[in-house]
Amino acid sequence: MSDPARTNGVHGHSSPFVELDRADWAALARSTPLPLSETELVQLRGLGEPLDLSEVTDVYLPLSRLLNLYVAGARRLHRATSDFLGDRAESTPFVIGVAGSVAVGKSTIARLLRELLARWEDTPRVELVTTDGFLLPNAELERRGLMSRKGFPESYDRRALLRFVSEVKAGTAEVRAPFYSHLSYDIVPDAQITVRRPDVLIVEGLNVLQPPGPGHRLAVSDLFDFTIYVDARTRDIARWYDERFLKLQRGAFSNPLSYFHRYASLTEEEARARSGEIWRSINEPNLLQNIRPTRSRATLVLRKDENHTVDSVLLRKL
């Protein structure tokens, strides 16, 4: 039986996307040198993700080259428009959105693209911000009865996120975002991330491709110049989530300061049961109801197979 993730809304005779298999996609950047070493790659790799130099060369190097072309094209368009208007305003940062389910590997992809894009001569300043910093503080989520829906669109301060990206896109000299701790699983009071007029800003998060909410005319996705959706079959993502949970349970959760320290003493059977419960009650519903429906809004879709490697790429037709 086919998975809806592979069959609905992104390809077919009337699709707005052109689909390339991995070999054809990799051939697009055969002559481009890889600027990362194995050591650097290990530092970028996410928990449980088998990212190797072959994957980077075949998939992400061509993607960085494509993004470089889009950035250059946006700058040319800016210059032409400025000449037409008689305006000499500086070009503003190129903003990339990266979306996808929990455990699908989008954070690793965002970090990798930051490093690859920064190696291109005309985009040396690349910043990465995750939408975790725009989650409502746990106390506020508790007050609103939303702790069990953390990660759903309503659990974010969407106005603050929209304001942040708007200011970056407007060319503001310094823009600050809240800082989120994965150890405490909460916003850290008085801690901030400062973005200073980068060439490229990457915004990574579960729901960054959401359309405007009820009563709103603008969504953060309207401010992106290029968007990426990281796709995979639901059953594969569920397995990756379970594997990651077990590794965290044996590692990070053992820290007494961890919000999830209470899971550290679980047996493997108990940990798998808890992981499955969280997946079925929170992460899978969020994926099916909110995240996957935004896939067709992306400029480019990276499709992963069961081994966490990309097997095809869908690029929106111009």
C-alpha cells in the first residue's frame, strides 16, 4: 500500500513540481568541490542520522548551489527594481524556511546548509534560527492548557516570529530572538539570539510553512524567499522518533537538570511504550493535521527513504 506522503498533492501530471531522482540531482553539481571535511560533518550530524560525505555530495551540495543561484537572482532583481524606481536601498537578507516533522532530520539539514552556504564567496554571513525560541513559555502553555499540544501552531507566539522575520527582511541592523533550551525544555528568560544583517537567514521549524491564521493577513511563510520541506513516510518517521527517544533516554535524559530526567530510569520496554504514546498522541497528529498539509507550499521537497537518505528531490517549476 502506498503512503499518502508519497502520492498526494506533490506530483502527477498536473503537479507544479519537477521530480528528479537522486542520481540526476547529484549530477547537477558534479564539478562543485565539497567544502566540508568528515570531522566537520560529524559535528553537524543529528542523533541517529547516518549523514555521510556521499549524502552531502549527492544531495546537499547541489542544493547549496541552487540556493546560491536563487540568492544571486534575488540580488539582480533587487538592483533592476532599484534602478527602475530610482532607489538605492541596500538589498535585504535572503530568507530560507526549512519545515518537516519532528525526527525527520530538518535540524541537521538546516545546520548543514548554513555551513555550505557560508562557503560560497557571495554569502559568507549565514544565520540559523529555529522556531523553538518562539514557543510560548511552559508556564504560559500550562495556563492555556496547551502543554500536551506543544509544537502545534497554537503553541507558538506567531506574532513575535512574524515580527522577527519581518525586521530581518527589512534590513534592521540587529534583531533579537528568544533562546530555547532543549535541556530545560523551555524558553530561557533574558537569553537571546542576535541576528545582524546576514546575507542569508535560515528559519527552521515544524510549522514554518503554515498559511495565515484565522483573522490574519500575513504568515511568516509569506516572507520567505525559498522554502524546503523534508518529507518521509509516516512509519519511517515514527521509527526514527522511537530510536531517537531511546538514545536520548540513555544519554541526555540522564542529566538531573533535564526536563525529561524522569524517563532516564525506564526500562527499554517502558521507554518504547512511552515513546509510542508521545508519538501517537502529539507528534503524529501534528504531522498529519498541520505539518504535512503545508508540504505543497514548499519550493523544494526532499524525500527520504527508510534509511534516512534522500532518494528524490521535487523542485517547484518556475
